[in-house]
Amino acid sequence: MTVALAHGIVRLSGHCTAEDAELLLKHLADGARRVDLSGCDHLHCAVVQLLMAARPAILGEPEQFLRDWLIPLILEPDSP
């Protein structure tokens, strides 16, 4: 499973597709405010957009491209 909730932390792992955005949205809407990306190697743009809109606390480090390019966009409050 690429999206899982445990102890109030949403864990994204592996190859997160557009379909995973719906479950992520449900968890965030239900009050989860932390997302662990340490096991993640791909985020579909729908998942990235959701993370940019919700701005949860990001835990862990995903693979290098996500860490270097996408995570700063998710965390940056003034991103376009």
C-alpha cells in the first residue's frame, strides 16, 4: 500500500499515483498533519499539488529528486 495512516502520520511509499491522492486527501481532511516520505520514490503531480495546498509537516527523506526539487516547493509558503 502506498498510502497508510499510523499514529496520526500518513506514510507515502513507493510509486504514489494519482489514485493515491484521494486517500491522502481523506487522511489530511480527517486531521492528519504529518506526512512521512522516507519510503517514497515517485509522487504523481496530483499528490504534489495536494501536499502544496495542505502544507503538512514533512517527515523523512524521499529519493534524491523529490528531496532536492519537489520538497522545497511543498514547504515554500510563497510557491506559485
